[in-house]
Amino acid sequence: MRGNFRLFVGTDSITDPAAVERLVAIETRRPRFDARAFMSPDSSLFHPKLAWFEHESHLSLVVGSGNLTMGGLRSNWEAFTVLRLTGGERAEATSHIEDFLTDVTDFLLPVSDPRVLERVKLNTGNERSLRRHSSPTSPALEVAPFVEDVLVAEIPRAGDRWAQANFDQENYEGFFGAEVGSQRRISLYHVDENAHVSEVESRPSVEVASKNYRFELAAARGRAYPVSGPPIGVFCRLRSGAFLYALLLPGDAGYAEMDGLLASRWQGRSDRKRRVRVQGAEVRKAWPDSPVWRAEVPAL
């Protein structure tokens, strides 16, 4: 290696002790290789897929969607682009990168720091699942019990298109991470009563003039809207940033439990659809035999 190479990795979901130990070993052999672990100051994922290479005449940027997981490297459909920046664009991009690294310098620790190893030990639940179920070409798996934030929401009729599920702005932005005035695409996985998980649903956020905010739910397609009560969606935000959801109709297992949870926690107007955000532990206490807790989804 003729130049210096800096690598910044997250510690929030996929990185495990074996990965950290491997990076430490590479650093020992390659003195110009500097690996740092980003110890996020909050619960957000460290999610960028960006590489930059500084040349005498230009800056090369490699930007794409692929994570350093088995799915991202071997089985998913991913895309990357290579940008060559010169002049003012080169200087501006370099400045932004260095400004970011300066701002978070207190959270960038050497991978050999004991605090890093202690943090990534929390991710070994995902690693056990990966070893148990994956093959060299299968994606990593994320186990649903690691969910923390859950939205339990009644789904309104919305005419004859209730599969285009409407949400209030607070949850549209605060839970799903969309932003009014722009579009965000999220990944959803439906789990059925047997804990079978669907193929990924990649959904764009949708805004309409009536100030309704929507994501389409494949599990609702072709199903009549029930007359005895509104459907209830249970949306679990996973560590990867994807969402696992169960869709319950009156009479389904778990419907009475989630209806009771809404009744106990809802504080809004009686003429509005009830939507509450709770911790995963509270949902699990109310609905302990839910298939959600047995489901496994690809870690993005």
C-alpha cells in the first residue's frame, strides 16, 4: 500500500467481535491502514456507503447502496456510481468530508479500544442467527426480538384503496423517517400468522393533497375492508432500518390484544384512528405468542 487508507465502520447493528478482531489484525500487518469505529452518540444507524480517493489532480468518490453484509456483497441487487471531481467541486467535497470527521472525532475510536469490543458484543444475537441459517450465498438474518420501537396503528378505509395505508404526519416522519415535501423509500416485510416472512416490499412515501401520508401494504391487497372494526397494523422498526409488520383483521389471533393495547394507550380524539408508539417489550407482554417474535428477516 503506497498511500494511507482510513476505514470507518459502524458499531450499531451488524459489526461483530470477529469483524473487529480481523480489523485489528490487518492494522498490525498494514501500518498505513487506520480503522476507526463510529460509536454513535444516539440510536441511529451509521449507514453511509461511501469511499473517497484523493489524487493529485482530482478526487474520486464511490457511492452506492451496498452494505458490507453477505446480502450486500453477494445476493442483493445493489448499485454504485463513481464520480471524478476536479477544481472547486473537489475542494468542496473534500472539505465537507473532513468537516464531518472533525465534528464526530470524539466518537471515532480505534478498533482496538476495549469500548468498541464491548459495544459490538451486543450485536452477537444477529451473528448467531447468521451462522445458523445462512449459506455462502444467502443474506444475513436479523431476528425480530431485537426490535425496540413499535407503532400499533388502526388503518383507515381510504375509500376502496386501504392497501394504501394512511398515517398521520407525526408517525410518517417520526417513526418511518419520511419527510414532508420529499420522498423516501422504505423496506417492509410482512409476517403472517405462521411467522413466514414475505419478500421485501420496497415502498416510496406518498403524499396527497388532502394531507394524507401513505405507504402501500402488500398484505392488504385484494382484501375487503372489515365491517366489524378497522384493521390494525403492528409495525416494528428493526436495527437495520427496515420494518417488519403484521396486519390484523377482527377475529385474527392478536387482534383483541392489540385493540386492548390501543384502548389503554390512546389519548387522542375519539373520532380519529388510534395510533400509538410503544417499546417492543410492551407489545410482547400484551401479545406474547405473536409470530413477530419468531420471524427472521434479511439484514439490510
